[in-house]
Amino acid sequence: MKQSNMLLPTLREIPSDAEIKSHQLLVRAGFIRQVASGLYSFLPMGKRVLRKVEDIVREEMDAAGANEMIMPALQPSELWKETGRWDTFGPELMRIHDRHEREFALGATHEEVITSIVRDEINSYKKLPLTVYQIQSKFRDEKRPRFGLLRGREFLMKDAYSFHENFESLDETYDRLYTAYSNIFRRCGLNFRAVIADSGAMGGKDTHEFMVLSEIGEDTIAYSDTSEFAANIEMAPVADSYTKQTGEEKALEKVSTPNQKTMQEVADYLGHDLSEGLKALMFKVDDRFVLVVTRGDHEVNDIKLKNLYNASIVELASEEETLNIMKAGFGSLGPINVPNDVEVIADYAVKYVLNASCGANEDGHHYINVNPNRDFQVKEYADLRFIQEGDQSPDGQGTIKFAKGIEVGHIFKLGTFYSEKMNASYLDQNGRANPMIMGCYGIGVSRTVAAVVEQFHDENGMTWPTNVAPFHVHVLALNVKKDEQRELAEKIYETLKNAGVEVLYDDRQERAGVKFADSDLIGIPLRITVGKRADEGYVECKFRRTGEQQDLHESDILNVVTKFLDEK
Amino acid sequence: MKQSNMLLPTLREIPSDAEIKSHQLLVRAGFIRQVASGLYSFLPMGKRVLRKVEDIVREEMDAAGANEMIMPALQPSELWKETGRWDTFGPELMRIHDRHEREFALGATHEEVITSIVRDEINSYKKLPLTVYQIQSKFRDEKRPRFGLLRGREFLMKDAYSFHENFESLDETYDRLYTAYSNIFRRCGLNFRAVIADSGAMGGKDTHEFMVLSEIGEDTIAYSDTSEFAANIEMAPVADSYTKQTGEEKALEKVSTPNQKTMQEVADYLGHDLSEGLKALMFKVDDRFVLVVTRGDHEVNDIKLKNLYNASIVELASEEETLNIMKAGFGSLGPINVPNDVEVIADYAVKYVLNASCGANEDGHHYINVNPNRDFQVKEYADLRFIQEGDQSPDGQGTIKFAKGIEVGHIFKLGTFYSEKMNASYLDQNGRANPMIMGCYGIGVSRTVAAVVEQFHDENGMTWPTNVAPFHVHVLALNVKKDEQRELAEKIYETLKNAGVEVLYDDRQERAGVKFADSDLIGIPLRITVGKRADEGYVECKFRRTGEQQDLHESDILNVVTKFLDEK
């Protein structure tokens, strides 16, 4: 492609509304333009990258046995009313009336439409399992669109849906798509993690988020520095892999701790580490009171508490309730001498402490030299705390680190949430009707483009991975008015193009400085500059990412380029 | 692809709402499903065809030097208000409010958005010409959606826009896209014509419609049976290529024609052909009265009359006005003795009549043996009539025929309609600002799929041209319970697939009759049936379109398939 024929408007200034690098660079390099808040046009360069990501997604989805289809963006409200989401989805779902005053939703997602199609067309176990997908613009009326492509109101998404007889079949498809997703993001060059996630409002069970590691991410991930393990910090299990401190159990002793409220204050006052104190918090778990004990340096994860009791509601007891039951306030609770109607449970780590301190259930007093089993009993030890940096990875391999992540993909086991509400059932081998088991699987295609830029840029611009780069090679004619430069550049451009290499040729009448700056900004992986040595047939070849450069004779260019592309 | 894993629901019954073949067959063969009136899902087979058309469009647009981009479907109303189309577009333009009560249009077309982008980014003649395109779902709230994909409310379209310094540059791009469009429809296998069309409401000048010839088309085309010439009947010129009848001019004579009103009645009464009578109609052309004379077998084309006078309004004069001025009613008008304030003009054909008849401007009377020049004068002879079947083609090659057509593409020279209203200007070489000259170019991608089916079907189903067929080869295992059939079918399937052939493999446990019927319905070009002779390694190979069939040994299949695909 000749640059003079392309809509490729670069900017020197950082757009004032662009807070993050991907937004700034994609606008500055002429890849995208805002049409209205949260609505972007992909100009030709941006569209090329978008298509490359789209093609990778399509190839991997096809290879995973999914069928591509396409459903309309306009969806009749009747379908959304069947699942109740017409009311529950909220203002993010854009709604529109047609000329006959019928209500429609603008597709934010397509569970309702695909479930209505499948219930009409599939009625036998013989036609299951089935996985379909589409790549389509989705609409969500974000309250505060921001971060360019990361949180827009119209964005390109790949959404997939699977239908099954049973959970084993769902598991198989889920695993296959897990692999497909891993392949997709790997091929995009991304440093990402498949993260165990909370199923949230979708009503599903198992779910993974695919997170691209990035400082600007809105979610925190706990991941192993050695293995593949990664989870949202809310969801990360902590293994019972502590070692007992060795030493002699000293005699239990009650001490006065006047005005020492927080764990840190008590630890400082008593002169021990935070990890040598025991923290006790009173929770209301549905209709019972539970005293939860952790080490002083750990935090209770109420999702784990909720899951342990399979409870609907988990909340901290009020100070009033605490005083009423325990006869002591928040700062002085402990597991020794707890009333019978209060259950005491403790995090695994508590089991291993030696000569710890804890509140004495008496304001202004603590016990020291507390030892589990000898001094107090618990109903159950369990994993009840948030994971921390430095913890052992739950899979036993490596140490936990934290990172921020950008969610680019999400896979869910939906179960029968939609099929039951919409009456999507199949007849099994015995002729009995059962609701289909469903899964759903999303990738933010345009969001992935932004995530790539977040990971691949430097102070001069973007540094595209070859697989998703808008072009492979950028040929610059430094001075097109000089015949020998223009002619050699054109010859190289034609040669590479005819060899199937994707080449952008800067044939513009611009100063060399402008051309170099634009080229760095755009970030095509390999640059070939035709300049002063054109008359000898020599050009400069520079790799955008590494900055590595060499002078090459024109006759060697195709070899170098081909080798580079083969290695990509 | 294995058919058992595919969402491919075929129907025996014709859907009750489907009036035309493409609608019936695409639904019956499981290519599309209606979600709501005018809104269709493309199931996997339909999506495959859609993608093939899309890919052809993309290749030809790229080859024509256009840049692909993608603009949002949601468009702020402010842009549409700049051109006035927010008010004039009518209820077909779907409108929506966001959560902040801002108004948006759902993209029916993108002139406003692209013009706003280009005016912001391009300001110099150096960056012109520029052609961009996108392939995107469009929304138009048709009053009566019908005919399946032919008139839907959400449909896939390729829309392109070009920007130029001058009309010569526009002409060049227009011609290049004319060629690209011809290539696209030819590659889709279509019998089509590029038709000179009326520019209608878009305010353009030159315009061509690409029409697929089909009985169910809503427009009538006049085309040459020999050359490429084709035009909407309203727009088709008629050449001045008549030959003068030879013979003696007889003496003019006035005759009584009591109660003979129509041209046919007069001709019958006087005993001559319709073509030997002269018809005269009184028109109001803006503020003057014009008597238009044609042969009795011809019809006045008021668009041509309007163009001749460059008039705003052309309408038939009322009977009262006619009586008042001509002293005679509608049935008795003629070009002899016309008042001075009435202009007489005539169609070219009138010049060549000999001894014709015409109204005497006296009720109940006609002249016979009328001869132009001798008996009456006209201000101007011009092309003033509708073209007819049997006329000579205006390009002098062949004879005119009429056909119905489905519009699948449309190219326009827009001029400065949008650029002036939206202030999209560029600086020319002298530093002067001028409005950009624009063109726009559309293809109905989903509509093209329907048009292909209208041309390619028989009584058993669809007969896809190879270039846009969902698969190239359909392998049928007639009885999958028989090991030798299943194994041979799978071997053939794998062999072809590995050779890059697109194969659908019917591995379902269905009766042979069902498989044959489905295969005919789906219409994949080449069918390979593995049946009773599987143990000898023999299969039946059948071409869907021609019905030609032959028994083949498995070792010859790849050769036959490859040869067929090479010839496509």
C-alpha cells in the first residue's frame, strides 16, 4: 500500500482526552478516530489490525469445532422478557422502537437470541453438543465511556454459545475453548493469564477470565511466578501448606492492653510480629453468628466464608451485636471462652501458630502464649483468607505475585439458567425432555487491539507483534524527489509485495524527520529506509522492537524479510 | 465439516411467509432463520456463503485501491442535522436515545460520518483522491419488510466513499469501481447488467445500478440483446435511427371521427396502424404550455421532457386548460394550426412518418395524409419517448429487450452535495479552498446472496456457483452403520480436506432418501455418494447443476475434484 493513498493521519500532540497509552497512540498514529463518546471509527491502519485479530479468532474457533454464524443486532424485547433481563440488564442495554412501536434491544450479548434459535431447531440429544459463534459489533451504553477502545459503547466482540446433554460434555467444550483462547492470545503476542474468576451476574459456575497483564488493568490477579496458576484475588484458594513453628508452648497468660485497638497496635504493644497475633471477627452468616479467626497479617475473604456455609448473606456483626453476645468490643475478640451459641472457625494458618496473642473477650485485655488445641477449639479449619503476594501458589508450584489485568476474554459454564427460562429442552436417549446445559464464551476483539498496544509500545510509538501488525514491512523513501531513492524504494516495494509480504511504502513528499517519527509511531516491525546510499543499492534495515539495525544490499532484502517472517 | 456437528436444520415444507424462491430455499435449507420481521440470523451455512461474497467484495475493492475501514453504527444526530437528512430521511432511519438523552441514528448509510472524518483529517489536494470502504450491518426500518434477505431491516452492506479535487478524478475512480463491481458480480456467477439509472434523492449526477436479471425484480431494465447496454426504462435514451417511409405524400384531408377518443379507436376507425397516427399531448412545463407530439405507438417520457427544458415541474395540462387554449379536448389535439403561444415539439420518430393521421384541434375531427414539414412545423425534434422492446439499442448494437432486475449494487457521482453542507473542503495548488468532489458506492452483500439463489436453483433446491458455494464437495455416507461405507466416506473426507478442498461430510444416521433430498436442497456443486459399492472402492460422483454423474474409484476422486475446482 502506498502511504500517499491512505487515510493515515498522524498527530504530534497527545489527545487531551486520552489517559492511557493505547488510546493516545492509536489516535496519534491514525488508527482510530472518535465519532462520539465511546464510539470509534477504525481508520484503515486500525482496521487492518482489527482484521488480523479477527482472523486469528476465527481460525482458532473453527479449529475448536465451533460453527460461525451471525445474528441480528436488533433483538425483539419479547426474548429478553423471557429471561427477565429486559428489566434486570439496566441502562447499559440500549433500547429502540421501530416505526410500529415495537421494542427492540441493540445486542449487548446474544444468549436470548441463540437460545431461541436452538430451542426451535434442536430437539434431540443426537444433535448435541453444538457450539456456535459470531464476530459482531456489540452495543453497551456505558455510563462513563473511557480509555479509548477499552471501554466503548460499540465494540467488536466474538461471542460463542454451546449446548449440551450433560456437564461432562460442557466440560469438554469448555476445555477445548480454554485452549483455543490461550492459542488466540498467544498468537496475538500477549502476556496474559487465564484467571479463575467469579461468575458474577451471569449465574454460571466455573468461569475463567483471560487477563492481559497491564498496570492500567482494573482487576487484580494473583498468579504464580512459576506455573500457569492465576486467579482473581477474590477467587484464589490458599493451600493448607504452612509449617508449624517449632518451640515450647509457654503458659497462657492474660495481659492488659489498654487502648490498643488494631492488630498492629496490639502487636507493637506486645512486641511481636503481626503474624503472631490472632485476629477474630464476628460475622452474621444468614441467621447464625460465627467467630472467624485468622492470623493478624491475613484478611478474611468473605466470599470463601459464604461458600463454606453455602450462605445467602454474609456480613460483619455490628459492634452492638458483638458487645451483646461476646461482652467485648471489636478490638478485644478472641477464640478463648466463646459462648456456646457462637461457632468458632479458623483459617488453616491459625493451626500452625505458636505462643500467639489474641483478644481476651474483655475490653483492654489480651491473652499471650495462646496455642490452638490446648487453649481453644475450633469447629473447622478452612481456607478463609485472601491470598497475598509471597504466598505459595495453590498448585504447589512457585510463589504468588499480584498484577493488574485487562480482561480480553471470558468463558462461562452457564448451566441451565437460560434454557430453563426459555424452555430450550432436548429429548434424551430415553425420550425424556431435559433443559440443555449451556456455556458461553466471549472475546473483546477491539479491546484486544488496545491490550496489545498497552503491552507493545515504547516512548516513540507502538511496537506491533508481527502476527497482528498492520503491515510487516515499512519501506521509506527518504527523499522521493531523488530519482535513485524513489526508484529503488519502489523496486523494493514491488518485490516484497509480489512475494506476498505486506508492505506499507512511504512515498510521501515529507521531510525525513517526519517519516521516521511517523514510522516509529505506527510501529511496523521491520523498516527499510532508502536514503543516501541508494545509488550503491544499499538500504538501512531496522527492527522496530529491538532497535537493531544493519545496512543491507537490495539483493539481500527479500531473504532477510522472509527469514524474519518465518521466525515470527 | 461433519454435518452431525453443524446447526443445519432443513425443512420439507415451504415457510408460509416466503413468497419468493430465495426466501423459501434459504430457510428450507437451514441457511437463515427469521428473528423478527425483516431481521434474519445467518446460520452456519448461510454465513459461509455470506463470507464468500464478502471476501470477493473485499478483494476487488482492495484491488481497486480502496482502503477498508469501519465506522460505528451509532451516529450522533448532529451530523445528520448538518446535511438536513435527520429530517428528510424519514422513518426508515432508526433513531435511538442514549442514557444521557442524546439522539443517535442507527447507520442506514455513512455519508455524514465519513465526510466529518475526512473534513477533519484532509485539507490538501496532496492527499486526494481517497477512496475508503467498509463492510457492515446497516439498518433501515422498512415499512413492509418482505422477500427474506431482499428487503430486510438489518442487512450486510459494502459502502464506499471517494473524495476528489475535480470531476476528472471522480470519473477515474468511478470507472475503476464500475470495473470492480462488474468483477464482483461476475465472480459471484451472476447474470447482471450495469444499468444507467436515475440519481433519485441522493442528488447525484451519473449513476449506475447493478441489476441481477430476475423475474421477481422490482425494477424494469431495457437492455441490448447483443451489447452491454442497459438502462432503467425511465433513463434509456432512444436513438434517432428511424428510416423514412418511402412513398408519395398525399393531399391533406380533414375527416370526421365521431366519438373516437383513443389512438387505437382512431386508428381502427381510419383503418391504419397505431404507428401511423400522431399523438399530441399538452404539458405544462414550469410556466409554459407545450404540445408534445409522438407516434401513436409511443409513450411520452416526462423525465426526458423535463430534462429537455431543464424544468422543475412537468405535468399534463388539465382538460379545461386544453379546451381553453386549443379549443379542442384531449382526443382531438394535433400539431396543425396551433396557437402561437404554444410550443410544439416532437419525438424524433415523428419526423419520419408518411401520410399519418392526427387530431384536427376540433372535437370529432382528424386530419389524414399528414406529413411533417409540409403540414406542420415543430420547434424541436428530440428524444421524448420511453424505449420499447424491439427498438434498436441506443449504442447501435442489437435490439432492446426488457427484463426485471434485483438491484445489488449502486454507484453514484455525488458531487459536492455533502461536502458543501458539511464544509469539507481542501486547499488546491494555489492555496484556494474548494469543496471536495465526492462519489459513493454501495453493494448489498446479503442481498447478493439472495440474488444468487434466485438465479441458481431448480425444483429440488439451490445450485450454488462454485465461487460462493458454502462448500465445494458434499460427501454422503449413505449408511453410516455399515463399516465399509463409513470408513471409505471418512477417508475421502479427510483426503479432500487435507488437500484444501471445502468438504461437508454427511455422517448423520439418516435414511438415504433424507440425505439425497437435503443434499439437493443445500446445493453444494459436487456430491460424492458412498454407498453399496464402497467395498470395491467405488463411489458415485454427481454434479449438482447439470445432474451429470459417474462412478469413480476412490483413487480418482482427488483428481476429478481438483480439475473441477480449477475450472470454476
